Amino acid sequence: MRSCAARRWTSFIVPSAEKLRLPDRLRPGLDIVSIGINPSILSAQLGFNFARPGNRFWPTLNAAHLVPIELKPGIAAVEAMVREYGIGFTDVVPRATARADELSDEEFRRGARALKRKLMRYRPMIAWFHGTSAFQKYLEHAEGLKRKVSPGLQPERIGETCVFVTPNPSGANPAANPKLLLPRYVELRKLRDRMRK
């Protein structure tokens, strides 16, 4: 009886993982839109992107000087990036999961097509995909293309928007080694700076 009551209370105060989402942070006039494959459960619970302590996104962003000040992970940092530094946030699939392999093909199909509509609407200079698989899923489900994807500037555009891919910064990804990530983030910064001119 006691354990059943505890389970009911837990389900009341903790949202079901099926319903966890991380809101988009988008606006017109952005230089870059950061695109993950989907949010982690922790990111959705805390309300900001790349929230896991082992994630390499924030330290690499700071080391690459993509923004002019050092940012500490949190909602305020994400809001400052959108408002002051021209970097927005979204995902291919909005539903939070512990692992991306929990997502269905139908979720990728709906998510990729919705992402294309967002990018066509907001028209950022650069769509920044985190992970080659994130961009592969987008290409397959929104553009009908299947091809191998390598990090860097891509030949495709989404409307007027250039596409740039960096390795997924998750601490679970071996390619997320800061020595491998940092040159790509610097390359992205240089691309943005050239396009601003």
C-alpha cells in the first residue's frame, strides 16, 4: 500500500518523460540556430539546452569565442545567446529521451519537416546541426536524401540558410573530445563572421 502511494505521488509531481519538451528559442534575424537531435530529459526538466554536466557544448562554445563573454550553463545563458548574440536553439525532434535511439521514424519524419518550416520562416544565416546523425535524419525525412555526412559546411542549403555540422557534444560521444570539437566550433565562428560582412 505504501509503495503504491509513493508511486502515485511521484507520477503526480514528475512529468511523464513522454510529455517532456524543451521549448524552441527562435526569433527572426538570428545568425545561427543550434539544432540538436532531441533534448535530454535533464535539459527538458531544467529548461535549457545541453544541461548534462558532461556535455562539451558550453566549454567548447566559450573556448571558441562564439560569444564575446564566458557563459555558464543555464536558462540565463541560453536567453542571452538568443537576445544578445544571435544564436537560437531548437531540435530535430522535440520529445526528450534518455537516448536518441528511443525515437521513432515517425517522430523524425514529423520533426524534420517541422524543423524545415521553422528554418524557412526564421531564415537564420546558419543552421548548426549537432551530430552527423541529426543532419542525416533531417536530410532523409525533410529532403528525401540519404548520404553520408561529415562535419563541416554542407553542400545543401535550407532555403537561404547554410548548414554546418559539428560532432554531437554529448560526453557519451567519443568524437566529443574537446580537441576534436574546438576546431569545428572555431570554423563555425569564422564562417559566421565572414557572412556578417
